[in-house]
Amino acid sequence: MEPLAIYKALSNETRSQIMLWLKNPEAYFDEKPYLQQGLNIRIGVCVGDIQAKSGLAQSVISSYLLSMQKAGLLESERIGKWTYYRRNEKTIQEFSEYIRKEL
């Protein structure tokens, strides 16, 4: 875990918002298309859905997701032609403990 990379990733309002959306994806995204594909939304949310919710260009969202993944905040899984993103709860817990102990 690299705390400075996490701070940087979370310093952007949209990236912080994405973390909130992915904490409880059922509350922010339509689960039906996932269920129709035999998927549980807990596996992750596809880039297109995150992009549509944010209203930003797909290239911007893709770069945000990549930086968040490099910081350890997100995990991704490719299923077919789609990539699904979910929170990396292990890193988030480690960062939370770091904050509690160090700050």
C-alpha cells in the first residue's frame, strides 16, 4: 500500500464519488442487466455504467479507474469483452488502519 498514491487518487471529487458508488453498487447502478447476464453486480461495475453515471468521457473515466487501480483502491475483472471494477476492500482496510495509527 502506497498512502501517497491513495491520497492522490482520492483527491479528485469524481474518483471519490466512484469509490462511494462502488461501496454499494446496488444503490447507484441498475442491477437488471447484470442479472440478465448471470452476473452479480458485486463482481464489479462495468466501465460504461460508471462513465454514464459520471457524465464524463469514457477516456477520462478509464484513466481515473486505472489510476485508482494502480493505487490499490480498485480491482478489475474481465469477463468477455467487458471489464468490471470493484473496490479492493483489503487495501481500503489497510489504509484506514494507517490513517488511524499514523495521523
